Amino acid sequence: MAEPLKFLVAGEWRASGKKRPVVNPFEGRTVGEVFQASPADIDDSIAAADSAFERTRKLSSFERSAILAEISGEVQRRKEEFAQLITSETGKPILFSRLEVDRCIFTFQVASEEAKRIEGSILPLDLVANAGNRTALVRRFPLGPVSAITPFNFPLNLVAHKLGPAIAAGNSVVLKPSSNAPMVSLKLAEIIERTTYPKSGINVVPCASGEANQLITDERLKLVTFTGSPGVGWGLKAKAGKKRVVLELGGNAGVIVDRSANLEYALQKLVVASYGNAGQSCIAVQRIFVHRDVVEPFLERFLKMTKGVAVGDPSDERTIVGPMITEDAARKVEGWIKEAVNAGAKVLCGGARRGAMLQPTILVDVKPDMNVCCQEVFAPVVTVEQFSEFSDAVHRVNLSSYGLQAGVFTNDLKNVFLAYQELEVGGVIVNDSSAYRLDHMPYGGVKDSGFGREGLRYAIEEMTEMKLLGLNII
């Protein structure tokens, strides 16, 4: 096994007295070790970011853009290395790991472009009689040191969604990556550290969640951006005090299949969106509502296609469903399936677990209060229900404490705008699944799914402060 990976604080790579193994969830073997940052290291990282901000905020748009373009290019050159590492530490099928690296390359590329587009405006003030010859300049300025906390399921691209806009805006960062998948972010930090971005501008501190309190409460940090579970996220917000907070907290995405939909097209999209990466995506399809006129042919084809999904070794190019991140995670969902069955639900296929592997599962005859409906399953499990009126399907999608994204398959324009108007979500995707996302789109949710938006331009707005200069020309 290779030497344990060091972490990055104040421009230096540090070791510590504590190491944590990184375990491949498919094979159950240790694929690496990472030194863990101590509270003293974390304090040093915050102090370093605070000091570095005096340099990062003064970089020109051209300089920030060039740095981000360099990062994007280097990830492109090391694409396969990053993809293999993602699969190794998370069990993500290699097909999806490669797609994630492509997305990361695109994320930094767009961040490079957006660094040149942080615009201001001229605001005339002579709208009242006594304003005189006054005008105003409005610009956005970097907010300050950013605390970024990321999950395991997209260990490269979700890190890019924190670091890319932060660098584009001129902020310094302290990043806490997922404890289950920290190695990819450390490799990315190696690339950033070799650019001309100010030393100490990026700090990466792997540590247990319970040891990261400083990253939430320290007043030197001006924004906390967190992607993860609702329980952790809302608890984090309660501790954050006056600092700005951006939360992306997941969901239990609903998809409506109307009778006017192209059924075969919808099925092709829904199978991958339901089960890809073992359903471990905040916008993976979880609840499907199908019009009663087409529910029988839908279920017949969906069942057949689900049984044909390739399950197993994530290093196999054909695999769609690999392991969940831990056996405990798979065991929890297995328990929810059994609970649903005991309460009257029916399993059409799947439901079986072996270690961290959970078979793709379809449930029918479910009720809204079942965990498989009202909680975020985060697994290759979907429920299918039928509806008669489109407005009722919209209502049932909204019977959720979450509201991240929803999908609607329909060729009825009236229903498109009804869904857009009434669905209580951050994004409505028409004629694709809830899982559709391009990385420059505004992305975020309402209700328990959090608040604030990611997507490069929108994240930059979260990471900057608007400031007005009022001019009296005399």
C-alpha cells in the first residue's frame, strides 16, 4: 500500500499522529490511508485562509480565470487517474466515475469563464427632484474565507463546485472532504497548489465530522457551504451564527409520467436515473407517478429493464449499479424495504442485499408515510404509483418535506406550466428525469432540501457581497 496521503494547510503538506483507512465498499479492502487533521491543524488552516484572503481578493479577473483554466486542463490530462481513484474509494461504477471527471473539467472551465463575467452596473440616482447630479456604481466583491464541506457521492465534482466559484470570486477556502472519500480531493489540491493561486488560498483538512466544529463557528470564516444530509445541514446552520450559509441537503425526487409522454423514451431515462451509482445522488429518481392509462405498459417494461440492469463490480465497464458506500447504509435501506412490505407494499423485483450491494428494487402499493416515500432513500430503490389527474400527481409529489428537483414527462404544454407553477422544488425538468443536471445550471432546493444555489454563476453570487458606490458629481 502507498504511503498515507498528507493534507494541505498553510501551503504545506502535513502528516499527523492519526490516520484513517479508505475502504473500497465493493471489495471491503483498504485502498489507502489519509492523515487526519487535528483541531490545531484546522485552526491553522482557518488562520492561513484568513491571511491568504488579502492576496486572493486582489487577483485580477484575468489571473483567476487563467488559474481555473489551468486546473481544468490538468484534470483533463489526468482524467483516467482521477476516474480510477473515484471508483477505488467510493465503489462508483467506472462509467459514472469517468462522467464525473468530465463534469469536473467542465465545472472548472465554466468557472474560468465566469471569473471574467462578475459584472457590475451603473445606477442613476436622479430619479427624484433633489438627487442632483448623482449616480451609483454597483459591484460584487469577494466575501472572505469560505468553509466548504462535501459528501462522498461526487467526491471530485462537488468539490469543484465549491472551489471553482470560490477561486473565480477571489475567496480563500478551507475544505473538509468526505471521510469516506477524501483521496480525490487531496489529488485535486495537488493540482491547485502548483498553480499561481496564493499559497494558503486553498486548505484541505480531512477529519471526522464531529471534529469539524471550528469550520462552522469560527468568525474568521464568512460563509459555510455544505452538501450532505438534512440532519447535519440544519444542525450546522444552527451553529453558524451570523455567517452566510448555503445548504444543499438532498431530496426524494418525484417524477411524473403523463399519458401524453413518449413512454419508451421516459423508460430509458428513468432506469439509469433510478439506479445509476446505486441511487446515491440527491436528485436520483425515487418516486414515480404514472398516469393510469399507461401504468400497465410502463410497469411491464420498467420491470423488465430493471431486471436487466448490470449489477456488480464497479470496475467493469458495463456495470450500472455498484455497492452503496457502506454496508450499514445498505442495511438501513433494506430495513426500510421490509418495513414497507410489512405495512402493505409489494416488491416487484429486488430488495435483496449482500454486504453493501443492494439489488435494484421496485415497490408498489406504497403509502406516503413509509420511509421509502417520505425519507431520502439514497439507494437503488424506486416506488411506482398511478394517478388519474395531472394536478393530483403534482400534489402527491409535493407531499414531501423535500424539494430539490422533479421530472415531468409530458407533451401537454398546459401540464408543463402547471408543473412549473405548482411543484415545490428548486428545478423542474421536462421530458427528462429529476436527475438531469448540467453544472452551469442554478442548482438547489426548498423546504428540507436547503437554500441557496450552486452552479457557477449562482454560487459566485453566494460567495460575493454587493457593494454600492454613490457619487455626487459637483
